[in-house]
Amino acid sequence: MTSRRKQLTEEMKAAVRTAAASLFAEKGYHSVTMREIAKEAGCSHTAIYLYFKNKEDLLQQIAIPPLLELEQRVQQIISNQSLNSMDKVIAACSDYVVFCLTNGSLHTVLLMSGSVRVDDPNPELEVNHIRNRLFGHIMKQLQEAVQTSDSDKILNNGRVLVYYMQGFISTYADHSEETTALLERTLPIFQEGIRLLVKGMRP
């Protein structure tokens, strides 16, 4: 492949990824077709399959790299021996919401498009393995902070924590305030909320 042709191919693949991310965020992953994505990207509905074999492949190419970066940061927090379990939960959750709010509407694609239950032991898509691992990392620290071995309680506590995080993200996702200033103002309140939630979950 010539360098010019290769460049055009990469440009078209980028256009398709951008179009797909926009449509997934706007209409929901399951409602969008490959034909719609091709039209939005400006390519034919047959040509799109030269770049991506199906919608699942496209979702994974969009979501997996940034999710792996987020997982790596969460693992670094968890391995930090200078933090106690409460501090690790707060730091990991803070990193999660900062990631979502700094990725704009793409966070919907990265964390929810094509998602499955967090307790699904063997999801079909690799992106869901990563999402479930992320949830698992946070749940393990939450378990230590709450000091319980009840598996049902651990799972439900984790869900409550995710509901809280998603509520914070949804509140500020489309806010007109500059993101850095917004986070500087609201993140300490969010972190205090995590502390109160975890204390309330303890037996």
C-alpha cells in the first residue's frame, strides 16, 4: 500500500470511529446501524466493512485503548501502599469520574455502549471484560473499606457506589463551566460523599 493510500485509509478509519462514537452517544449503541455510521462518516455502506468487520469490532477499537489506560491508573492507585482502603476507594472513584467528565459524551460509549451485567462471568466482548475488571478493582477496595465478607452485600454496595458516581457524572456531563474549574469546585464534595457512603455501608 502506498503511503498516500495508507494515509487516506487511516483518515477514513478515524472518520468512521468519530462518526460511530457520536451516534452511539446520541442514539445508543444497539439502535445504531453500520449503514448509519457509514453515511455519517461519508463512506459507502459496503466500504465501511473494509475497515471494520462489524459494529462490535468498531466499538472495541473505540473503547478498549482508553479503558485500558483507565484500568492501569486504577491499578496504580490500588497498589499504592501509602493509602488505606478508604483512600483507595476515594482515589479510584475520583479518577473514574474525572476520566468520564474529561472525555465528554464519549464516556457513554466507553463505559456503557454494549455493556453487560458487572457480575457476568464471561462476557462476549473484550471491552466488557475490561469494564468488569474495573468494577472488580473498585469493589475489592470497597470490600476492604466496608469490612464485610457477605458476597451479596459486596455486590450491592458496589452497585450503590456506581449509581452515585453515575449520578455525579450525569449532573455535570453537559455543564457549561470549564472542566478543570468544575472539578476543582465539586470533586472535594464528591469525595466526601464517597466517605459518607462507605461509612454507612459498614455493619
